[in-house]
Amino acid sequence: MEDMRKTLQDARRIVVKVGTSTLTHETGKLNLGRIEVLVRQLADLSNQGKDVVLVTSGAIVVGTSRVGLSGRPRTTKEKQAMAAIGQGILMQVYEKIFAEYGCVVAQILLTKADIDNGKRYQNAINTFNMLFELNVIPIVNENDTVAVEEIEFGDNDTLSAYVASLVKADLFIILSDIDGLYTADPRTDKEAELISLVPEITPEIEELASEAGGALGIGGMSTKITAAKIAVGAGIPMVISNGENPAVIQKIIAGEEVGTLFLPKQG
Ligand code: GLU
């Protein structure tokens, strides 16, 4: 089964989701060193002729730190305002660093309503396809400004799994602040072991996903399992790995045994 790792080398279209805790420091400001490495990895994949999509979080946290609010915004309208401020900052930084490597980027903001509505879904597919044809790297986030509780994904893990399915990705990578799925919570249990391969998402696997998220991000392991179910159900292999050093992307694609690989459903 570990041979499955080697097949990741052939992935032509790759969606990479990066969480807030990977992209920012505890101050709420961008971790530029890490973003620089992330961008270099993605630019290099694009240079190899692969289609790359980046799903980025971080807008709310970065916006909050920019206006100097202390603590996390609590109300929906506060979060929406912070996202509106932070999203521009995120894009400005991505645009600048990707441009240094000769890559063009595009911003795509989606809501759950866009995924649920056949016409908008098709429009999104058309836009992605045009961008791929032009060799442009789409950078996706939830459209937090208009997404309210009933219609929001609420976390970019779920959003990115839908995006992977929408663009018919060959590989979906989630970079988080944890090495992958463990047999127990590694923060509290020393015996916890990393699970390298999940051939099927059984009820036991779902149970392993604890509710706790990172200090800044929203998604914990349970949203990652939800994302994995969507991805493998759409026939897409998914890897969860630690984004501490985004150079791990290269290792995943080289077929090295890092993080947790969820195998796609066959047929
Ligand atoms: N869309 C939110 C943001 O960019 C992040 C959601 C998440 O962390 O999953 O701030």
C-alpha cells in the first residue's frame, strides 16, 4: 500500500491548504519566512507544469492585528470586517512574493452558496479552468464578508476539500500545526503514534479526531477528517502534514512517508 505514496509524483493538479497558525506568528502578524518557503514550493511546482491552487486562511487574524484590536473578534460582523482588512494584506504579500518567482496569482473568494448553486459552481469551474490555461495560480479563501453562519463553511478545511473536488485535483494537501492524524492526542498522550496511511475512513478513524484546534485557527482534526471524507469520496488522495516547514510539500510529492495519507475511494 505504501506504493500509493509513489503515485503522488504523477499528480498534475494539486490543491494546498494552509492554516492560520502556519501562516501567522502568535502576534497575529504574517510569518513571512514561512510564506516565502511556501510560495517557493508552489512556484516550483508551477514551473514543473503542474496546476497549483493555494487555499489560504489568515485573513481574520491578520486584519485583527493590523487594526490593533486586542483579542479575537467575536461577533460575525467584527470577524467579517477583520477578514475584509486582512484579505487584502494577504493578497498583497502573496502577489509580491509569487511575482519574485515570475508567477501570476488570482484571488478567488467562495461561499458555501457558490458550491451549492449549480450555476455558480459551473462559473467557478470555468474561471479556474481559464486560470489554469493561463498558467495562473488561484489563491482561494472563504468570502468571509458575505458568509454568515447558515451559509458559511466556517473553516477552510471543508472549503478546500470542495475546491479540490471542483477543480478535479489529483492531490490535496492540508498543511497544519500537527504532523498528521495520531492514534491519540500527542499533546496529552506520550504513547500517541502518527498514522501514516488511512486506507478507509472508518468510525474508529473519525473517533480519533479530537475537537481541539490550534491557538489561532478554527479547524481542529475533526474538520480535517470531514475534509478527508469529501476528498476521498471525490477520488482524491489527501495528505495532512505539518506546515512548520512548507518544504514538506516537495517531500509529499516525491512520495516520502510524511504526514497522514488518506487513500481515495476506488471506482
Ligand atoms: N477564512 C478565515 C480567514 O481567512 C479562516 C478560516 C479557517 O481558519 O479555517 O481568516
